[in-house]
Amino acid sequence: MERKPKVLLIDDDADFVELATMVLSNHPYDICAAYSGDEGLQKAASEKPDVIVLDVVMPLKDGFTVCQQLKSDPDTANIPVIMLTGFRHMVSEVNLSVGQGLTLEADDYVEKPLNAVELLGSVSRQLRKVGF
């Protein structure tokens, strides 16, 4: 049996994680979740996901910091990272711009609130890049 692609959701908003899990679970993905930047880094190392969906605005360690750490670690550097942004609604809450985020090697951006078609399309594109 062929292995299903694994998607790691990293977001401090449990309601968002639940909604994204519902959207993604209608497709042949294994889904795991982390609710903080540090937990996300740990799960990325232990779960070896095929793609990571990462929120930008989180307490303690924001998504840009997590992305930078993922991309600088040889074990996780090649995992595509999709950043979730609510920039249009939360510009004052983040210290970095989307342009700065792109320099941190995020592979794609998806706007919050969640658009299921946009999320599924991005996950599918990133999985194709890694051979699914």
C-alpha cells in the first residue's frame, strides 16, 4: 500500500487546526498538529511530514522564526512550508513583512480566514514538488 502524504499543521488556534483538519481529511493525507512554534519544530523532526502548514502569528515563537529554524536544519530544510497569514487583518501584530517571509524560504502563502480551495491547492502543489 502506498504511503499517504503527511501534513503537519502548526497553529496556536485550536479551532483553526480543527477546521483545517476537516478540510484536509477529505483527501488522502495523514494529518498531525502542533499548537506552538516549539511543538511544531519537535513534531517536524519526529514526524517527518511531507508538507508543513504554519501560522505566522503565534505567541512566544512566531511562524517566521519557526520557518527560519526549519529551513536552517538539514533534517527539515527540504520540507515545503506553507505560511498562513492574516496580514490583511493583522498587519500591526507582526514584525516582518510578507517580503521578509519569502526571504526565509517559505514555499507558499495562504490567507486566513481559511479558504478550503486555496489551502488544498497549495498543499497539492507543494506535495507535487516533493514527489506526490
